[in-house]
Amino acid sequence: MGEADDSKLIDLAVVLKSWSERNKNKGPAYQKLSERIEKLIKRIYENAEKIKEFTKQLHELSQEVIEIEKEPVKYGLSSEEFLLMSFLHEKLGVDKQTAKKYVLELKEELKDKMFDGWTTRESAKAEVEQSVRLFLLVKLAEMNLEPSELEKKLDSIHKEFFELLVENFDEGWK
């Protein structure tokens, strides 16, 4: 809430409090409504600091949202490609520039295999999944992992990565 919203809230509270004071003696229905208004206004004032802190936190989160929305542009990637880059950065433990390089390499390799509607054809999906698995195997092998660790990591990463492709690139890789 900004200052304008705070002002509207205060104006509304003043109007309702004034109405309440004028009308609370007009009968049980008015009295009940007046009591509810007064309780709510009291709660607002009692929680003013909490409301301010909540507003501050929402503002900070909105700034983070703005910053994260700028990230793909900063790397020259689409939001879908940035998602893949972030996944590789996190799961492979490589820096973001290396992860970006991997995404662009994979794009070059897969763009002809990932046509509009590729996710509806089992043969196309199988071909893309095989290419992804091989690509990740090569990248993991470059990390000099023990064979059992490499296989375990490959199994977990490749399925997740492939699902990201299916969910985000069903119209192909442009």
C-alpha cells in the first residue's frame, strides 16, 4: 500500500467511525454494526506497524521480481532459455556464463528436432530426450565424476531437464 492507499484507508475509517458514533443508538442492528466498525478500526490502529512492515516486504519482493525479470535480457536469452541456463547453473554447479554456453550449444543441436508440435510425436520426443541425455553425459564426463556418481547425477538431471523442454518449448525452439 502506498501513501494514497493509506490515505484512502484513513478516510474510510474516519467516515465509518463518524457514522458509527452518530448511529449506534438507533437500535440493535445499528449498535452491532457500530461495534464491528469500532473493533475493526481498533485492529487497524493496533496493527499499523505490522501493516507497514508487510507493505515494506511486499515492495521489496516486487523489486526482486523486477530484477529477476531483467535477468534473461542481461544474458541475451529468452525467458525459456534463461530457465534452462538457471537449471544447468544450479544442477551442474557451473557458472552462469558456462551454463549459457551450454544452452546455446544445445539450442544449435536441437532446434531442427524441436519443431512446432514435437511434444505430441513420441518419435520426436524420444529423439530429443536421447540428444539431451547424450549432451548432459558429455558435460558431466568433463567434470571427472566417478562413474557411479556420473550415472546417478545424469539420471536425475536429464529427466528434469527434458521435462523443462517439454513444458516450455512445445512450439519448438525459435
